[in-house]
Amino acid sequence: MKVLDWFFAYRKEWLKPDIIAGLITAAVVIPKAMAYATIADLPVQAGLYTALVPMVIYALLGSSRVLSVSTTTTIAILTGANIALVAPGADPDLLLRATATLSLMVGAVLVLACVLRVGFFADFISEPVLSGFKAGIGIVVVLDQMPKLLGLHFPKGSFLENLVALFQHLPETSVSTLAVGLGTIGLLVGVKTFAPRVPAPLVAIGAGVAVTAVLGLEAYGVETFGDIPRGLPALTLPEMSLVAQLWPGALGIALMSFTETVASARAFARIGEPALRPNQELLATGMATAGGAVFGAMPAGGGTSQTAVNLMVGARSQLAGLITGGVTLLTVLFFSPFLSLMPQATLAAVVIVYSAGLIQVAEFRAILAVRRTEFIWAVAAFAGVLLLGTLKGVLVAVVISLASLAQQVADPPVYRLGRKRGTNVFRPISAEHPDDETFGGLLLLRPVGRLFFANGQRVAEKIRLLIDEAQPRVVALDLSAVFDVEYTILKMFAEAEARMKERGILVWLVALDPEVLAAIRRSPFGQAVGQERMFFNLEQVVARHLATQPTR
């Protein structure tokens, strides 16, 4: 596994764009990291520490040149849900210890996954399911931040309980707090629309701090964050007594962290750059999360928006991440007093604007246009987050993805083929091609995929129904789309071949993969069929069949 290979291959012409990219990306990362801390109901300094330590560790160990690692909306909401289970309404010290414990466990899970080389597991959550899950997270986060935007206070519960409580407390809305929040949203949208290269979160937070300092918004009932510790983060020891309660959530967060990290890194990889190494990403993200844990940082992951900024402003290597971490360090050391003046409504507005981006209605439309079944999976994942909570929503997302995979492999298609008239192209018979040729007495079938014990009965039933419908004298199985066949299937085929032979129906085999051919030859099925009933392609099958037909 290669680490720091980017350092030894560094080019001096990359230095200037990396420095610029690191500075500009910091302007996006720092305010958003603070916002993510509020999503998790943690002190804002936890967000700053997450943008510092994990950012630097990933830059040293990661394989993506442009990935910017702090944390994400999804990870933040999962972190908050986990910590709320073990430390509801706890004092800041216990919250930081619980966070340290959770982050250390997430980091350990990711490193263990690297050792076991299970980087491929990120592919087990399908894109439609991930879209539904993220949309659900977006709705949950927006609702979670609405009380801060409105200046309301009420005990938090489930999604539906929070929704009802919000409407019940609307008459208590603080007009001044709402004005600050709406003003911030307007500023964010305006900057993103008319000056997209300007870091909108930094502008919004700077404006909130400035207005508070000049007008004294606290006197009008606008709440600020108050004292934010200045200086280097203190070492935070994990609370080992919480391990038993936190481990299920740690597994879910580790899965989402790796999934989002790999997805962001792949989405923004430049052509010609070294290929992403999933198992190294597990190590880098795991070490970044574990390293940040002892400083009270949240679990880490690659952020899509900040990585996009890093790429757009010219980052060429992981040095840009080190620069971003350096700027965060300066913020922690010198600028905390200014951030203390920030209105909570301002940061809530930043969270709402950027979390709303997780709700991609167009993606749901696109999924529905392509495949109704996958749209149902996306809606199920979405509903799972809202109705069952974010932690169980992760489980719902994984179960739906695995169930969809199982459904696909357990029910492979079996196509009846025809020949495009005047060509040697064979394709599934459909109403779109009514002129395709079929051949009396010959049934051409093409099963697709791996044939094994779990789908054998289903494949056999489909073949039987097609044979009963066509009543052929010869059934030609085109196995060109079958890459593996198990003993169970070969035994079933042997039994079926014997029954069809009694009915006067011959079985021919066509276009066998070398490994499939070897397995068939070693089986009783292959011995029953014999070499004389095995063909290289469907053209040979048709030619042999036509040649054996009686002339008129």
C-alpha cells in the first residue's frame, strides 16, 4: 500500500495552485465544519477540530489528490443520533468524551476493514438507495435546524414528534432571530447565484459576526454561540464504558463515511491521475478519524462540496489539504473570539441551505423514468430515515441494497431468441421486432448471469414454460451470457435433459465459456449431451437444424 507517493512525485509548478486552493477551500470548510457540529448537537469547536486533525492525516495517507476530508451532513446527523443515545442533554465534557469514543470506534472499524481488504463493500449500496437515504437525511437536518432559525426551544424527539412540536411552537417565534436567519439565507443564495466563486458560507458568517458586533443583536433576543475555547484542542480520552452502546452506530457511520469518501473521490478524479485505491482510502479515513478522536473531533469523511471547490480552484495534490488544515489551526489559535459573536440563526441558515442540496427531486424523477423498481427502493430508504430514524435508516438502506442484489441474482432472465432477418444477429424476441426469424421445431434460449443453487429452480421453471409454449423438437441453450454454473444446476439440467429426451426433445448447447465448458464436460449432463450437441455459435445451430429438416 503506497502512502506519501504524491510527496515524492511532487512538481514545483503545483505549489502555487495548491496554496491558493488550500486557502480558498478553508473558507468553505471552516464554517461548514462548525455547522456540522451543530447538526450533531456538539460544541462548534468540535467542528473546527474535525477540519484540522483529520484533514491533515488524510492528506498524508490518502490516495485522492483533491479529496477534502473533514466531515459531512450525513455523518454529522448520524453522529448526533448516536451520541444522543448515550449522553442526552449531557454537559460539554461528556459530549466530547462520547464523541471521542465514537470517532475512535469508527476509525478502528475502517482500519480493520482495510486490513481485511473489504474496500469493495462500498459498492453494496446502490445509487438509488443512497439518493433516497440522503434525501431523508436532508429533510431531517432541515427540520432539526428550524428551531434555531426561528428562535424556538422544545425537547427533541423523533422526526414526526419534532414536526408536530415545531408547528405547536410557531406562535413563539422570535421575529429578530427569524430576520437574521432569512437574511442569511438570502445572502447565501445571492452570493451563490451572482458570485459563485466567492465562498458564500464565509461571507454569511462574517456578516453575521459583524452585524452582531455593531448592532448588539443579543439585546434583541438573538442567541449567539458565546465562548468558544481558544488555542490547541486538549487531549480527550474515550469513555470506554460507552463502547457497548455505540458499536452498532459506529458500524453504520463507518459504512457511510467510506461510501461518501469513495463516491466524492471518484466523482472528482481527473483524467490521467493515479487510480483511487479503496483499501488505502479505508486506512486513510480510519486513521484520520481515530487521530481526530483524541482531540474531540467528529468522525471524518470526504465532503462533496468542499472537494468540488478544491478541484475548481486548482488543487493539484494533497498539499492543498495540508494548507486548509493550517488555516484551520490559525483560526483555532487566534480567531475564536470573533466566532463567538456568530448568531446561531446564521449557522442554522448555512446548514439549511447546504443540507437542502441533499434533496434531489430530479434524481428521483430520473430513477423513476429508468426503472420503477429502483424508484421504490429509493422511496423506501427515504421513508426509513424519516420514520425509523437515521441509525435504523442506515440499516434500511443496506438491507434494501442487499435485498435488491439478491432479487437480481435469484431471478435471472431467460430470453427466447430470434434472428434479425437478413443478418446473423440473434436477439430477444419482442413486439418491437415482429419481423425477426424463428425456426419451426427449434427453440433458441439464452439465460443470463451466474447459474447457482439459489436461482436454479427459477431458471428451470422459466425454461419449462417456454418449452411447453413452443413444443420444439430441439432446445438450444445459448450460454454465452453465463459465466459460471454450479453442480446443483448441472444436476438439474441432467435430470431435465433425460425427461425431455423421453418426450423426443433434444438439448443442444451453444457458445460455452471455457470454464463453463470444462465444468459441463466433467458432469453427467455433459456426458449425456455429448460433444456432437455442442456448438460454437447460433449460426451453426440454425444451419444444423435446417440441414436436418425433411425436404418437401
